[in-house]
Amino acid sequence: MKKLVRLLLTIALAFAVFTGFRWYRYITNTDSPYDEIGITLNNAMPGPINAWGCAKLKTTFGSSLPPYGCAAENAIQWK
């Protein structure tokens, strides 16, 4: 039973690390703010983390339309 719990914890930790790395890579990219997986991950993040990610994307891509999750009510302006 102990081995099963350890295996499940290891899988959960690996998933969290991979997801966090993938999200951070999207936030710090310089190619495009429209990566589908990155948008989904950023939109799923809690409020303060999402706000930080959107601010970072706005710094890099401020002249383009914001991706889903970083747009204001009118979908044209950044949050």
C-alpha cells in the first residue's frame, strides 16, 4: 500500500512540475501569445498567478490582441 501511495504522489508531482514548466514557458515566450495549450493553462491558473502571467504577456505582446483569459470585457483590451 505504501508503494502505491508513493507512486501516486510521484505521478502527481511530475504532472504538477510538467504543467508548471509548460505554463512558465508559455508566459516567457517571445514568439506568439496564441499558443492553445498555454492559453488554457494560464486561464486555469488561480487569480493572482493568472494576473501575473497576463501582465508578463502584455509586456511582451502589448500591441497585439490579448489571448483568452487576459482580455478585458470588450475582448480588445488587456486586463
